Amino acid sequence: GPGGFVMGRGGFGSHTIEGPQGIKVTAFAVVNAFGDVIGEDGKILAGATLDGTFCSVKRCLTSGLAGRTMIQVDKNTSAPQSPQRDNAHTHTGGGEGLTRENTTLVAVFTNVTFDRDTLLRVSKMTSAGVARALDPAFAPIDGDVIYAFSTEQLPPSSTTFALPDLVVGQLAADSVAAAIRKACVASNPPAANFKQPGA
């Protein structure tokens, strides 16, 4: 990238929410995302900077600057790559030669007893939390994965909710967004040290 360009750092974060009627959800996130980490107020908390200003991955991508700042193109395949690391896992979908060098790994645990299909629904709802905290999320060069687990300590019948998985899924999304933000806030300089894009 250009002189003065600095990539943000990834990290590990966790967050627990205690919901109603004994429901608990804990999220763990290992974050090495291509996108920026976004706060609840919509401002960038962590990400690439250029001369003291957050670059904004979204602005780079939509303005056509991505090739110069965020992505390098593989001359052999004409496919985009993240420029920071040499050891990449090849991704065969979405374009031949596209590599996934960034990732956000999420594990969500709840004490409510759910079967496999219900946990799958919870994990789908959890993806909303990833999208709230990362911009862009689930990019072609990310290897984002969400796992959902139950510790089977609280039978669904012990709550009065008609759809306890709906409650857990919402709490999981909130918990994941917080865990992602904590992961990168802990490993990066304070966002206040940098200007927001367009400021």
C-alpha cells in the first residue's frame, strides 16, 4: 500500500449476556477480519489507517481505491488477495484463485438445551451480530465461521417462551457483536487517536 498505510490488528474477545428466565449466552470471537470493526454508533473502532485517518474498507471498495490500498491482485489469476500475509488457504468458490487470508471465528454457547437443527437456526441469527460489528462481513477473502453449542443445562420447557431459540438467537447476535468489538479494541490503539473517514 501507499506510504503511511497501517493495517489494524486482530484479537480475541468474549462477551456474556444473561437473559430472562435463566437464559445465558456467551460468545467467543477470534478476529482477523478484512473489514473494519464498527462500533454501536456506526463509527470505526479498528481498521486500516492512512496518515492518521481510518481508511474505511467500504469506501475503498465502493470508490475503486481497493486495488491500491486494501487488495492486491494476483497477476497469475487476476483474483483479489489481501496483501498482508503470504500463507493463504485457497478458496475455490467465488472466483478461481481467490484466497482467504482473513477470518473471524465465532463460537456461541447457550445453557438452553437445543437439538442440532435449532442450534443451526441460532447460528444463522448470530450472523447478524457479525454483520453489525464488521464492515464488510463475510467477504470473499474472509473465512468467517460461526459455531453454536448448547451446554444442555436449561430445558426449553423451563421457560415460558414459545420460541426460546428466537430469544437465544437475538442474545447471541448481541453477544457476538460485543465480543468482536472487544477483540479489536483490546489489540489496537484507541479509535480516538484517528480521524473518522470524511471527518
